[in-house]
Amino acid sequence: MTDGNIQKVVIVGGGTAGWIAAAAMAQVLGPHISIELVESDAIGTVGVGEATIPPIKILNNILNLDEDDFVAKTNGSFKLGIEFNNWGQVGESYLHGFGRPGIGLNRQPFYQYFLRHLHSGGQSNLWDYSIHHKAAYQHKFGRLNKIGNTNMTGLSYAFHFDAGLYAKLLREHAEGNGVKRTEGLVDAVHLDEQTGFINSIGLKDGSIVEGDFFIDCSGFRALLIGDALGVEYNDWSHWLPVNKAVAVGCERTEPLLPYTKATARSAGWQWRIPLQHRTGNGHVFCDRYMSVDEATSILIDNLDAPMLGEPKVLSFVTGRREKFWHKNCVALGLSGSFMEPLESTSIHMVQSNLNKLFTLFPRQRIVDADVDEYNRQVAYEHEHVRDFLILHYKLTKRDDAPFWRYVRDMDVPKSVTDKIALFQGQGRLFHTDEDLFKQASSLQIMLGQGLIPEDHNVLADDISDEQLKLFLSNVEGVASRAVMPLPSHTSFIEQNCKASR
């Protein structure tokens, strides 16, 4: 590392994480630093998923990516939420939509009035008041920012896409902004004897790549943060015990659904991600309760179209590094953590961690206080996401398989038990500005899996029974009318962002 300003950043590893880092750093820091990305075509990438959550639009906006062009070039489709099947009980289903159901009233969230309705014997469910639910199950999509002159928010959405094509698009953007790509296998990491900082990396062909600051995007291998710098990995598999996945594509089917499916199986769950040219499928499971062969057979038996290619098996351990920034190295993507793909957070964590890094990026020397604050913020977000994922398992009522009995009965962090207890009493939900998943997300998971609060907030008693009935009816009508004119998901894509075959 130089004594003056940080002049060069070296990114080790490509894939989605590496090229997100390269493209974003070139866009945000490009005028001040040079960026070199080292990767090898000889090493396959695991990828960080084909489903996303709404904040990815912020990243695409920073990169000035035209949304329709981006969707077309990545064979993408739109995502309004995730459908969870068999999670509470076998045969039950609910949608974690990306927006808040209903409209708040008198400074109270809508769901408190819904709980009052429920406690008085009402028969409707929360999703009757959700435009995301109505659009998703009518297979519709449109860019709908606001619902007329009401306070109801419009459609919040994310994307499904081919992760390999997204990485290619990001690479073109990054190289267009001056990022240098070097082909090569990393063979050595050279540390300063006095400071322990990384000075350079050695490649298998004998060449040396020097830098002032290093980004580890080398995947599970964690060549820099783990192998060279020795930062330990915190294992979270006690709470998130799935540790393998079998993945395979199949032919596209109609209708093109505007949502992801997560269907619980006997020792894990199966994803379904609809793209323009195919459907992505995978079976995530715990190998303590199921063999790879059995998991593969379950996956293939539950495909809804002919299989494309052969299934691939991935192994992983859920958890995170003890530190994400150590010395002059920051770990992004799989080198820093693995949060299982249940809520499609992998790409977001790369994006979010980069954003935090930009606010603390050193101009000259690296300051311990900056490093500590970065590690605090990133650790907090990972633990928040971890707790949200644990909720899905802990709240199951299934008793039909050893795996589900284990996750139902396992000890969980106090932060999770406190959240459940607060909701179970009077439906209380709290979040901070740092939380990724806000009130509406926790609400849908808890109600969707059968956790009904014993009471509601007394402030929701501020209107009469007749007024409550009229209010709920009006909200349902607003949601229904808002969705009615939207085109089908397939039609919207055909007209605006159809991929070139």
C-alpha cells in the first residue's frame, strides 16, 4: 500500500459480485482511482442468484442502466414478491409481496385495523387488500407508482434475470468506464511484513498485480480475507441448517408468473424463478436429513416443463466472516458471507455493503474507527437478515418430517424470540432505518405462517364498527380497481423489454 492517496483498487474474482463491485466503483470512485479486476475463465462462478429484491433498482440507477434494456439483455422478468407454499402447514400458501397491504388511517398502520376486524370474527385475509397479491395472481404487471389520489403506494417490484448475463452487462459497463480486466489464476498473496496489509497478488503465470486496496470477490474460496488474512467464519447452520442445493433449468411455461415460488419440501425447499427463455429451479436442503440423490429426484419430479441440461450440486455453510473489512481488504459476496437464497438477498448484500464502503472509503491512510464502523454496520445488516430468515423456519407448524420438527423447536437468538413475542401480544412491529426488511415484510411472514396476535392496538378502536367495515371495503375496492387496467406480465414484456432470441 502506498503512503499517499489510495490510487488503485484490485478486485479479485469476477462473477456477479466482482462485476457489481467493478461497475459501481468505476461509476462512483472512478475519477479518483484506477480499478483492476483479476479473474480466470478456468474457474466457474457460483453466481449470487437469479432473483432480487426492489433495492436493486437503486444500483441500476446509479449505473445509469435503462431498465427495459437491462431486462431484455438479461432475459429478465418482473417480480412482485415470493410465494411460500407448505411453510406453515402442508397445503398452505401465502405471498410475501413487496409492498404494504392496505392504507394507513389516523396514523395507525392498516394491519392494526385488519387485526381488529379479525378479532371480531371477520373472514377476510390480509392479502385481500394487497395490490401486489392481486396483480401477482392475475399474472399482471405495470409500472404503477401511486394509486390515484390515495395514500396507497403503487407496485414495488424487483427482477428475475440470468445472473451470467447480468455479470456480462456489468462487465461491459465497467470496462467502458476504464476498469482493467486481467485474466489469471491467483497463486500467491503478498503481505507487508510490518503492517500485514496486502501489497500485491501473484498470478500463476508469474505476473504480479499491485494495489493499494483489495476487494475479495473470490467466492467461497475467500483467497484474501480468509486464506491470506485469516479472518474467521462464523457458522450459522444451527439456525439455518440447509447446506446444499441442486439446481437445474427447465423450459419456459405460460403464464409467465410475476413472482418467485419457494415450496417447502421434507428437508428444505424448492425455488422456481421464471425468466423469458427458461425457468430456473433449485432444491435447497439439509444433508443431515436427505441425500443428494433423493433431493435431485424430488427436484426433477416437481419440474413443470422438460429439463434443460444436467442438475448441478452446490455446497455451502450459512454464516459470515468475523470481519468484512480487515487491513486493506474488504470481502464482498460469498467470500464474506452466505445467506441462504430464501429471500433473494445475495445481490442486495453486495450492493448494500458497497454503498457502506463508499461512505467510509479511505482517501489516504485507513483509520481504525472507519473500519470498525463499517464492520458494525455490515454485521448488523447480516444479523437482521439472518433473523428474518430464521422466522420462516421457526414459525412452521409442520410435524411431518424430522427437519421441520428441528427448526420448529430449535433455540433461536433472543432478537427473534423478542420479535415473535411482541407481535403475538398486540401485533407490535418495530424496525430501524438500518433494517432491510420493514414492518410489512415481517407482518406477511408472521400472519402467513399462522401467528395471529392475541389482541390489536387500542388506537385502532378509534372508529365505529360500521366505519371499520366501510373502510376495509373501500380499501379492497381501491386495490382491485388499481390492478384492473394493468396488462399481463407477458404482454408488458413483449411490448417493452422482450429479449432478443
